[in-house]
Amino acid sequence: MNEKLIAERKKILDTLGGLPEPVIENKEWLYLLEEETRNSILIEGYFLDEEELEKALSGNTAVSKSQEEAVKYFKTARFIYSLAYENYKTRDFLFGIPLIRQINKELGFEGDFRKEKIKILGAKFEPPENYIENWLEVYIEFTRKINKNFFNYLTVSHAFFEEIHPFKDGNGRTGRILLNYMLISNGYPLIIIKGNKKGKQLYYKGLEETDNQLFSTFKKYKNKPPEKEKVLSILKNLNSKTLKELILEALRESLDRIITARLEEKGEQLEPVGQILKKLGYSTESTRQLIKRGKIIAVKRKNIWFSNENLVKTFLEKTK
């Protein structure tokens, strides 16, 4: 998935009225939020299926530990994404240490920055032991510059937060909510980073790519606060191809859901992609490849891909 295909999708979404408000009454937002909740806590080792999540959110039954963690994540994400939507609508960007601490606290953790050494399970990289708030100030300033090179900076920003690992616990969940906060603030829908085995492997591989590039920087400032301008300069030149591709692909899926839903709201009909392509002179074999390459905006329902004929024609023309 390349940035041009995402940019073209964003243009189409903007012509359809832009990002819809993240309210529970919007079924596409609710679907994305529930799936993000299940997958984000799955990355941390808490598994629950759709039915278990629905029961937990209803509040009418006793909940397991996994359901308890899911409810806290769901409620925190729903509130924080509403704030992000206000950023998007007002073209402002509320962002700072109080927000970061509050997210961690709402998730059920202490919300205080750690004062001890910490080890990330399964990682070779060791987060900084001291000057946590100084590191976060660098992270915040870098994140505020995200529009200059949006997807590169977004990717590095997320990885950098996880490398700082500012809290004793809940860093992964806090970081993923912050990632979506930035996306929504800039008019994109939230994304789902898959928590299955393959998804986790790619996610951790992407984080590790940035870990390796920052190892010497963290080592240099082990016993002194980071020099902001020097570290910012280093961050601007970092990249993680794996993590960026993961984010772009997840964003494609979310954008396609929101775009097709927006069309239906306007009375446009969706039909199977195979039928549309046949009318346009494409072979049956083309369908899967075009969808896989991101050349068609479509949503999958009961194992069948659906889209709109005008949308397919327009997008294929734009992305030749």
C-alpha cells in the first residue's frame, strides 16, 4: 500500500463530507472501535470474541479479566477519539503530557511516569531509565510537527513513544490510542492493528526496526537529559518500512469502510465488485488482485466484496 492510494482515498472522503463524528450510533465507527478494542488488548494477551465484548459492554453480566480490560479500553478510546474529532473540526491540536497521563489513568493504570528501570518483554531494546519527562517533551514536539511528512512522522512518533515506555504498565495500549488520536485529529479514521499472531509479529518487527536505529541515541543520553534539537534531528531521518506499511494497510481498510458507508448514507447502491468489474470489461481473476493492490475501494460483507460502480470507475482512472 502506498501513500498516493491513501491520499486519493482521503480526497474522496473529504468530497463526501469528511470524517463522520465518532458516535456509537454510527455503525461503522462502532465496528471499528470494537474491533480496535479487541485487537489492541489481544496484543497484550487478553482474548475475547465479539459476543463476549458485546456482553461486557452491555454491563448486565459479570465480566472476566479480558472483558474488564476491554471495557476500560473501549471507554477510554471512545472519549479520547471524541477529543480528537474536535481537533479535526476546529483545526486545533490539543496534545501534551496531561493528555498522555490521563489516557494511561483511564485505562486503569497509575498515570504516573515510572522512576525505575523497565524491561520490555521479548525486546532487545531497553527504554531509558531516567529523564522520562524530558524524553516525552521531545516526543511531543516531534509529534506536533507530524504534518510535515505525515506518515513517516506518524510511524516514528508511535515507535518513539513505545521506546520511551514512560509508564510502569499500559504503554502499548496508551501508545495505540495516541496513534489513533493523531489520525483522527488529522481527518483520518482510526485503524486496527491486528492482534493475531501474524499481526503481532509484523507490529513488533516494525517497532524493532526503529529500536535498532535509536539504540545509540538512548545509550548516549543514559545519564543525562536528551538534547532536544539533536534528538529531533535524528528522529526526522528515521524510518520503519514494516510499521509504516502496517499502518497504511490498516488505514486503507478503515477508509474503505467509512467511504462506502458515506455513499450509502447518500442513497448510493453497493453491488458485488465482481459484477462491477465484469461490466467494465475486467476478467474475474482481476478482482482479488485489484483489491489486494488497493486499486478498488470496497468493503467485505459475508465474504463478498462490495463497492459502487461510479466509485470503482473513478478510482481506477485516478490511480492508473
